[in-house]
Amino acid sequence: MSNPLVDMQKPDIIFCIGTNMTECHPVAATGLKKAVARGAKLIVADPRRIGLAEMSHLYLPLRVGSDTALLLGMAHVIAREGLIDEDFIQNRTTGFDAFFEHISQWTPEWAETITGVPAKDIETAAMWYGSANKGAIYYTLGITEHICGVENVQSLCNLALMTGNVGREGTGINPMRGQNNIQGAGDSGALPNNYPGFQAVTDPEHQAKFKAEYGREIDLEKGITKVTALELCGDSIHAMLIDGENTLLSDPDREHCEHALRSLEHLVVIDIFLTETAELADVVLPATAWGETDGVCTNTERRVQRMRAAVPPAGEAKPDWWIICQIAQRLGFNGFDFSEPKPIFDELCRVSPIYAGLDWERIDKSEYQWPVPHKEHPGTPRLHEESFVNGRGIFSNVHYRDPAETISEDFPVWLTTGRRLQSYHTRTQTGRAQGIDYLLPEESLEVNPADLEKWELADGEWCKMSSARGSINIKVKATNRSPRGTVFASFSFADVPVNLLTGSGYDPITHTAELKVCPVRLEPL
Amino acid sequence: MVGAISGRDTLRFIAMKDKMEIDGVEVTFSEDETILEVAQRHQKEIPTLCYDPRLEPFGGCRLCIVELEGARNPVASCTTKATPGMIVRTSTDTIEAYRKTLLEMVVSENREVDVSPLRGYASGELATLRDKYEINGSHITGTTSGINKTDDDNPFILRDYELCISCYRCVRVCAEQEGDHAINVMNRGFHTQITTEFDGLLKDSACTFCGQCIQTCPTGALGDKKALRAADQVGDTVPEKTRTICPYCGVGCSVDVLTKNEKIVGIHPAMDGPANQGALCVKGQFAYDFVQHPDRLKTPLIRGDDGELHETTWEDALDKAADGFRKVNAEHGRHSIYGIASGRAPSEAAYLMQKFIRVGFGSNYIDNCSRA
């Protein structure tokens, strides 16, 4: 997030797109509810009538995968109505003239033909956001899990840049991160393109730094992403070390994924349960869980915080860092001589400019949001206040693209996937927490009541749902949360493996899968 | 993306020009502060029951009354804004007598005052005040002011309304803090009943089971059913607390893990957590017992010649893990090995995963689980 969580109570206009925040980040959503109670206006764009949509002053029910068109239409209106921030554009950005030219063709009427959202509602949304003193954008995977995830994010940046809604209290572009330490995993350099602290592996300065630090030559080019690696399993990838990810259930196209992992010569999985992924491993190493492990995590607002052990490990379970060190030592690798987590985190801080002012003791009270470039620095709750890291904000002349697969005679229904309040990811944790079953005993496919009738399905009965990749059986549930022609299910339940169906395409830059769009066919069982 | 750096918001300084007098000492205060807030900042102990600093002042319990010079009657300090020149006395014989009588009336309404600390974060507030004001029994004969909702079989929230004192903290936290408006009030006086719309089950209301009502309740009328499973082990001692961060989404709520005899018995939200300020959701509040679940992996496993996974020693498993990487590296080269780090494990794990690949194989064949 560009802005801190406390800022969520501050905007005049809130624009939520592709975020089911009341279910996926419920505590963050309380900030928005307070803002709304205070008088802020809420615009929600989502294909489904989610909880946020019910709270909203303006709901834009766009067709799945049409976000770029909606956002181009909004940019058109903001420019047309003269709601741009000339000073901000002049002083902080580059490329506006070409962008202004570019968006002249993308009218709200055009956007209506793509998104299904009435042009007048697109205009209202644009006028509200464009006129805001403090306009804030919040998004989640509904923006990124598309083949055009990058264009979607760029389109949001365009809106914020043209209206100057960046770098001030109650504004910003705010992606909500989904896992307790997914931010920290990226910060720590577990990325094929970046060393720790987002230092590009292709930058000669960083290459020299890490060659000295790690005492060896490291490839000068980017590595491959996980998605590519899974595609190359058995071909050029022959061994994997997976820490704490149930790849088989969380990733798209389960059959492809299972085939990939089975074709490895050597698979080592570190986890706290024998997950579906661990069951395929040659070696399974039991890790200590949350509540048993001392360490550091970084939240969605870049706040670096201590996790602390409260109980002893289960059985012989060991911390992940210890396990990795032991394997590394057996292979004769240097720099894995650790007996506690503190010096590991301190090393991460030493090699990462964004963490340079931090160490194990300094984060004890959760006070710091990175970047913290030196010990006297108070941290950075809000990014981009004076300037952007690359100098100026760049407008992107994006184009709308159709999803990888669109509905057809064979697969006439849009399936979109996501999460539910009461379950988390593949339920390895919430599925084992007593009482959760009382609230959410099983998965069901959310279908508009009128569609149920049309497709000759009955509420509560099972149906067969097929995509170009496979079929699953799933119970249907009538609800007006789903619009006509679009159905929804979560991927959380192992007995309803929705990710057997997904995986139609990937964003070419981020390799994020288009989990939010999958044409399917429904048939009675 | 990283931008320019400024810490000016963390160092915001609120000018306090205005002055008032509390217990004979001149103090400064800022605009919008109540007498209670000013007094608490100056370490004055004013009793409260309906007060939760996260919520709008309510002024229901009247325990926080103070003497205000020029006012005919004592005023509720939680609802009275500080104004320049005010002269306030927080503890006089008259005020303390009022408070004691009020507390006697409150105590007389309840079936029991000493409740398990496992019921919730604030569940001991009434008992603490009773002890402070040395109330032993009462000359007041009250009647209970609520009827238990015994037919609510939800596994999380105990609805023991015979202990309710109608402070409305649950109603207000649900509305103001959570924005869910699931809890309502029915009837008045001794017949006051905290309930939900249509007086039904929480499951059928707007309740999201975030547990905030449990944690703000000052008497334990609302209690944590899951934590109370350990009531016999815990008794009336307060369990140990360990401050950590919730294991679920990326918001990073601070929590205190409650433990007894090396078992996790419950979770308290951290009222001073920078990301959550005391708020939690159903997962963070109640979905902690996966940690000590019997399904946990407790020993290393290796795949045997029979194709099945078998328990083994750490030495054996680590040797086999290392041997496999050594063999694949020798046969297929360093670009045949890939690492996937966890978005759930601490940063030390992710840092060492990337170091393992970069130091060990000189490649950038490392990723984490953020692409799905």
C-alpha cells in the first residue's frame, strides 16, 4: 500500500475495485466503514454484489475481466471534464500529453459496451473520484489475477496521477496483500528478478554487491518465475525445494501442476501439515508453525513486525530457517551457520536499503514502515510524498484486451473465483480450527436465481461444472450476489477443486494466472 | 515502488494551549478531549464500566462522575468536553460514595461477578471495581437484567445475559468498530435485553463472529466459548500472554496468544496493535487451534522403495534432501533446481530460501507464492 492503514478512515472518495475486503481483509474494511460513517462516498466496482457493494453509494457491476475498459472510460471523463490536477501533472509526472490523446477515443459509451456498466454510472464514478480532495483507490487480486493484470494496475495509476491523488493523507494506490508475510517474502528477495530489498538482479551495482556478499558469481539475468518453472518440470527443472505452499491446490490448472511436480526427480517440501503438495514429495520436513516460531513479518502497509513463539514445537518440528541451513550445510554452502533467527534478520537488514535502519531489537514495537534507510530514520508510513522513486510518475497508454478465454457455445458461463470470510486459502489451517465448520461447512457455487431456473438446476443440488481443462461436481446455491451469467466459487475446499478448471492464461509480465476469469458449462448431474 | 521519505506524520505534534485544573494541579489539554481523557493522561484513576476508548462516549454507567466547580451536580467525565478554566475534582468523599452506591446496584443485578478470565479481554472489569470499592454483598436486592440465550449453539460466543449490566459496549463496538450493526437492545430497565434482530441466533444475524463484543464486555456476559474449554485448567489465574501477529491475511493485526501449560487456550486482540487497534476477524480471533492439531507433521518423512512416505530421523531426512539436490545438480546442472519460498513463514525463511538458491547454485531460480 502506498498509504498506511490508518489513512483508510480519511478519504472523501473511496474507490474499491476487485477487492472483497469485508471478507478477505475484514479488519482493514472496518477503516472504510468508519470513513463511510463519517460521510465519505464509496464507489465499488466488482462483478459480484459483495458486502462492499451493499455498503456503496455507487456500484459498478462490471463484467469479469473488463476492468481496463472501465478505467479507460473513467480517465476519459476526468480529462473531458477538466478534473485533472495540472500542478501535479506538471511537477510530478511524465507522458500526460500522449495519454490525454490516447484516452480521447475511450468514451464511457464505449466502456459500457465492454463492461456492461451504464455509461452514466461510469461518468458519475469519474466525476466523484476526479473531484475528490482525498481520493483513495483500494484493490486486491480482482485487479491482478488477469492476463491484463499489469494494464489494470497501470490504469489505476493513471487515474491517481491525473488527479494528484498520491502522496497525501487519505489518498494513494493501495493493494491489499493476502498473506501474513507475502510482503516480507518479496522484501527478502525470494523473487527471480530482485535481490533482497527489491534490488534488481540485472543492475551491475547490485550484482557486484551480492557477488561480494555471497562470495560467488550469480547469474546476471533474471531467473524464471514459478509458473515457468512448473511448466519446465521434467524438461529442464528436475528438483524443487518448496517451503510452506500448497501449490497443488492454490495454483491454477491442478492437473498440469500435479503432473509437473510428479515429473521431478527430487522434491523436498517443508510444511506444517502433510498437504496435497507434500504428499508428492520425496522428503517432507516438518516446520514449526505460527505460535511456535520466532521471526519477522511485514504487513500490507510495509510495517515490519515481530512474530513470537508462545508454545513449544509440535513433535520434532523445526523452524524453516534451521531446516534450510541444515540442507545448505550438508551441501557445503557458505553463510548458513545460524543458530537463531536474529542474525538472519539482521543480515537481511544489512543487505537491503529499505531495511537498512532496522534490526531485530528496533522492530520490537512494530513502529516502522519501510523504507527505513538509516538508524535515525522514523520510517515511511506514506510513499511518494515528495517524489517517485524513479523520478516522475509515468502515464501508461494501455489498451483493453479480452480475457484469455471468452464465453462460447461450449462454455457459456463466466466463472470467477476467490475467497470467503471463514476460510483461508486451501483450509490447511482454518479447516482444522474447531467451530469454523459451523459457519462454512462446505463449498457451493453461487448462481443467480434466474440463471438456476434457466439452466434447470435446483438450489442446493449438485451440478457438473466443466471448463476447457476439466470437470468438477459442485453444489449450487441461489444468490443475488452473482449477476446473471456469472458464477462464483472459492478454491478453498479440497473436495471441490475449482482450480482443476482455471488456468486459461497468465499475465505475460507478472505470470500471475487469470484465476478471476474462466468460461465454464454447467449441467445437472 | 519506493518513494520519497518523510516521517512528519509520525511526529505530529498537537499544540496544547488550553489549561484546566484537575485535583488542584494545572494541566493542558487539546481540543476535543474529554475530562476523562485528560484525567487519564495525568494518571488519575477514574472508574468506568461503559467506557471503551475506541468508541464514542456513552455516559451510561455514571461511575466516571467528577465534581466540576460551578456545576450543581457531578458530571460524567467521559461525555463532558474539557474547557479552559475548568476546575475538576476526580475523587471526593461524596463522589466516591456515589460511585460505591452505583456499583452496589450494578453488582446486585448479576448472578456472579467473579468470572473466568478466559471469557474475554475486559471480563474482569466489574470484579476489579467491586474489590476496589470493597463491596461485600449488598443491601440492595436487584433482579437480573437479561435472559441467557441458551439455544444459541454457535461454537464461539457465549450469550450469558444474566451477567449483563446494559453498558451497551457490545452494541456499540459492533456498530462503531466493526460497522456490522448485528447487536440490538430490546426493552428497558430491568427488562433490558441485548439481542439480535428478531431475537434470533447470531448465525442468522449480521454477526461475522469477529469476537469484538466478547472482548469489550466488562462482566463476561458475552464470553469466548472456545477459550472457556480450558476453564478448568486455567481456573481464576490469568493465562500467560505472548504478543505476536495474526497468521492469516496481510493486514498484520497484533494479537496476544493466551497459553496455559504449553497449550494455546485463546487469543486476545492487542488494543495497541498499530494495524488493528483492538479489532480482529473470525479467523484471527478463533481459528488458532490448527497449531496444536493432531494432524501436525511431527517427524520428517522420506519416500521409501515401496513408494510410500515413511517416518525417519532428521539426520536421515536432511541427508536425503541434500543428496537429491547434489545429484540433480551434478546430472542436470545448476539451472535444474528451483526454490519456492513461503508467504506464510517468517522473512528469515524467505531470505534463506533465496540465499540457498543464489549462494548454492548461482542462479535466480527463486520465487514465492504471490503469483497465485
